[in-house]
Amino acid sequence: MSVSESETPLKATFRIKLNGETLSIATVGHAYRFISTLSKAESMGLESQLDETKAALSAAAENAMMSVQATNMLRALFARAKLL
């Protein structure tokens, strides 16, 4: 199974407002798909943190015990991108 298909739950559900709609992100796969589709403008200046978060999500997809670290990295990325 690929990371983007992972149903491993995150330790928190993120509710993000994007284009006037609220999006809930609760699994590793959903988070990975979401951050993989960020545009260049949205991810500008976040490349390094984005890569680290993707790596953490990949680790969590393989080992659910890593979901705490992945959740924390995702929270930091969303906060820095002002999505929370």
C-alpha cells in the first residue's frame, strides 16, 4: 500500500478552511495527498519542512507508532503555512 492510501489515523483531526470550505484531515493518507497537492505559491518557503513532513507521514504509514511524530510535524507545517 502506498502512503497516499494509508488509513493509519493521525493523533489529531485537522480542520482546515480552504477556499471557503472546511476540510477535515484525519489519516496519514489524506494528509499526504493534501500536502502533495499544495501549489508552489502555497508551499513557498516551506520546501524543507514539507519534505520532512512527507518523510514522517511515510514512516507512519509503515509503522503506526510513528503517527505521533507525523501529527506533530503536520501541525507545525499547517501552523507555519497559516492553515490552522
